[in-house]
Amino acid sequence: MTHRERIKAIFAGKPVDRCGLWLGNPHEETQKIYNDYFKVNSEEQLREIFGDDIRWIRPDRIGSYYHDPSDKTYFKRGFTGHTFGQPGPLANCENIDQLDEFPWPDPKYLRFDDCIKVLEKTGDYYRMGGFWTDFFHQVADLFGMENYLIKMFTNPDVVHAVTERVCQFYLQANEKFFELAGDQIDGFFFGNDFGTQLDLIMGPDQFNEFIMPWFKQFIQQGHSHSYQVILHSCGSIYKVIDKLIDAGVDCIHPLQAKAANMDAETLAQNFKGSVVFMGAVDTQNLLVNASHEEIESEVKRLMEILGPQFIVSPSHEKILPNIPPENIKAMAEAVNGN
């Protein structure tokens, strides 16, 4: 069974030789540490060592946007240079007409030649792709998180209008990419962190009004191209997993193990058989501090509880430098039966 066949079989609910494995996305500093430890020269070589089944190929990270000659619109890393903890450029926007003054990115400047070349060179691995489509983060950046959450109550029309602008860009961007990529992509992987350690960042009514309708559109878009849809959110999203499954999400990632109600037992009891799980190997404590034997035991326990429709992966996709390389090795070896 090839890596690609294995993950496709997991999504289809068919028998597999083992659970899936995705190492996640090592931080740049982590990659340097791991390269030295395992005596490899690239991330790809590292993945090959461990039998990683998945390759994440993001068009928004592979030179896809070329700004227009007038430099009016630009898309590099999101819609702003702000972090969503600070007031953003639309923090004081109270009128929808003001939005025309903002330099929104234009999908007509997207080019995917470089990304398609990467896909063509990718081996027989399951390919997750599409724009990261983190519209929740982008809108939070544009307002600033505090302003964003307040405006949901004080000026919902402006929040809806900004969200519309952001999401329409991503819908058009993904469509252009999916039409070119075709069956070189297997799954649409997109992410929006809308959970905290204890609960949702916003109330369920606000989630249903401002977030869920767009999730449904992006899920439908992925399915219209015959892709599985893999949704990422850190934190405790337990309260809305049933809504996500009803909307058609095929896989939930990364299962933040120490967040409220995101433990393997609770997830399996309520959702096993309805969705594929990916993640669950704790990055807050286990992979940072545990022994090889403890990690192996925990990964086997997770596979028993969540498998066989389970892809073992760290509970945060960005592997940070505090996770020792030998501990990631222990996780991979437990999956491969070494």
C-alpha cells in the first residue's frame, strides 16, 4: 500500500495496513535542529526517513501573488502586516462605504506555475493543498481581535462586509488553483484557530452567524472538486464539531489534546466513525518532556482509541524547537511498528 493509497483508504473507511502519519510542519529553527540530528539536508529527506504519508503543498507559500503595476493591491502574508492582537487598519471602520478605500488583493494577479511544478515532482504521497484560507484570522487582523469581537455586536453589517471581501478573495483564489491542480491535489486543507484552551473564542451564536456560513461554502468548494476537506483549528472546538461534520468536513485537525473535551476518549465516544481524526499527539507536554517509551505507549493508545480512521500527528502542526528530535522519532516508530 502506497502512502497515497493509505490515506485515501482511511478517508474512504476501507481497511488499511496501519494508521496514517503526518509529521506536521516543523518550524524553521526546528528543521535545522532535526537536519543536524538525523544527518539529512532537507525536510523531504526527514519525511522519507519516517515514512510520512502526507505532503502539504500551499500555493500561498510558493510565489503565487504578483502585485499590480500601480502597487495598489498586494497579498503576501494575509491582508495586513498586523497581528490580530493589535488594532488593525479597519479598527475604526463603522461604514461599509469606507471599505472601498482599502487596498484589497485581486485574484487576477495570482500565478500558480511554481506550485504546479512542485506538485508534478511530488511522489506517491497524499497531497493536501489549497490556500490556507484563514479568513477568521484575516478579519481579526483587519479589525484587531478585540475590535472584531465587539463589532460582532455593535456593527455586524461591517463585520459581514469585511468577511465577505476576505472570503470572496479566497473562494476565487482556491477556484483558480483547484482548476489548474486537478487530481494532483487530494485534500483541501484550510485553517482557522477559533478555539482556546477552554472553549470557543466567540459565543456559539456569533460562530453560527459570522463563521459557519463561510465554512460551509469552502467545504462545498472542496467537495465540488472531489477533494476531501480537512479543517484545522487549535483549541477546544468540541461544541461545534457536530456542526462541522453536518456541514461535510471529512477530517478534523489537530485535536489539541490538552484542550477541554478534546481528549481521545471524548472525541471517539461522540464522533468516531463520522469523521477522520488527525493529530492528537500532545505537543504541550508529552512530546516535549516524555521518554521514548512513554511516547510509544501513548501513540499506541491513541491509535487503539481513534483508529483506524486516524492520522497520527502532533497536536500542533508547527513543530517547535522545544520538541526533541528523538521524540518525533518515537512517535513515528510507534506508527510504523518499529
